[in-house]
Amino acid sequence: MLEHIASAAAYGMVLADLANPKACLPPGFSSPVSTALGWVKALGLVVAIVALIRIGVHVLRQQGDGVPDRDDTFDKLINWVVGIFIVAGALAFMSALGLSIAESC
């Protein structure tokens, strides 16, 4: 008998969480779509920041070398541009859907 009551209580708690999906989301997120786009935006920012750090380290390491390695620097700049496009795409989708573009992850 007690097992029935415990399972019914657990089932009711699950239904309560599904009835209010906003309670399941982290603070700052309002829907699963904005959550996914917020994570895409964060991933793009990480790609862009890592690419900028790699560019800076590469430039510092080749000083005094006298031979600039343009191909490698260009590849790192392309990574940075790709990161920026990821962020811009996520922001464009979020604003097109009427979501807040200031949401964080």
C-alpha cells in the first residue's frame, strides 16, 4: 500500500514539473528554443575568444623570427570569423523569434 502511495506521489511530482516547463529551465532562459540558441551563442563566443588567443600567441611566438607565417595566421583569423558568424547567426535567430538576445548560459 505504501509503495502505491510513494509511486503516485513521485508520478505527481513528475507531472507537476512537466506542467510548468519553465521551472525545469536554468535562470535566464524562457523556453527550450532560447536555451538552445543561448548555448549556440555561448559556443560561438568560446570559438571566437580561443581563436583570438591563438592569434595573439602565434604573433608573439613569431617575433624575432623574421619570417611571418601568414598561412597559419590566416587560418586563425578564419577561425575567429567563423566564431563571430556563429554568434551573429544565433543572435539573428533569437531576435527573429522575438527572444531576448541578452540571455546568458
